[in-house]
Amino acid sequence: MPITDADIGPDVGIFYPDLVNIYGCRIESGSRIGPFVEIQRGSQIGPRCKISSHSFICAGVSIGAEVFVGHGVVFTNELYPEATNADGSLKRDGEWELVETVVEARASIGSNATIVAGITIGEGALVGAGAVVTRDVPAFAIVAGCPARVVGDTRTKRAESAARARSVQSPRPEPAEPLQVA
């Protein structure tokens, strides 16, 4: 699989270049691209993103800075795909409507999620693994399910997680004397 006609910024890590299909796109500095990833013409990957293996980023997808894309994530770029025209001839480039999708900075998309064309995933949002996203995702929302629905807020969950981490790191009391077994 080739890397052709792509604008690839400095310090981009493509660790298995023979196992990707990257063409006509832009990948900004510091991003990491896993094996078996396809990034099509006209798509954009922002700086410091992680695109995990087996993901498909089609034409018309724009991914902001510091976005995580899990394994096997699929984007679509047409709402009503068809193989042929009304006369039965195979559709070619320009004979279908490209519908753009935007993923804003610091969003995270879980493994095997499907992102339907024409939506925006807001800044800091989290898409759960396996979700099918058919509508815009607000900034900092956590969405899950099929179709994806809002189930939480990343700011709340991150604060709870940080509080748990702090409590685990706090000093523990000295253990009591061991029991004597007779």
C-alpha cells in the first residue's frame, strides 16, 4: 500500500509505511499513524493526533489537533451512497455528493465507531467504542450506543477520575498488627 502525494509534517510517525494507504491528504506534525490505515485525498489530520490501526478516514474528513482515533474507526462521506447512475453506469468521481465531517480538537473516538457523514464531533468529546454517530456531538459530551446518544460529560468524568487518582496516591495508614494464629 502506498504513501503518495501526501503533505506530511515533521515528526509524523508512520511505523509501518508498507501497511498504510495514504494519498492526497495532509497530516500535521507529531501525529502517529498505525498500520492498515487508509487516509484519502482531501482529508486532514491535525497535529499530535493518534490514528490507530485499521481505521478509514475518507475524503472530506477534517480532524483537529490532539484527537485520538481508536482501532477500526470508519468515517463515511456520503449520505445516500449508490454504486451506479440511473442509466446503470458505474458512478465515478464527481458523480456523487461529498459530505464533509469535522472532528474538533482533543476529541476521542473509541474503537469500531462509525461516524456518518456531515456531522461535527465537538472539542473534547468522547465517542464510545462501537457507537454509530448520526448527529452532531456537543463539545465535551460523552456519546455511546447505536445510534449514539449523550450519556455524560468528559469534564465531569475527568474530574472524578483525577479525584480517584489523588485518593489512591495519598498516604495510607500503617497496617494493624497481624493476627496471631494459635
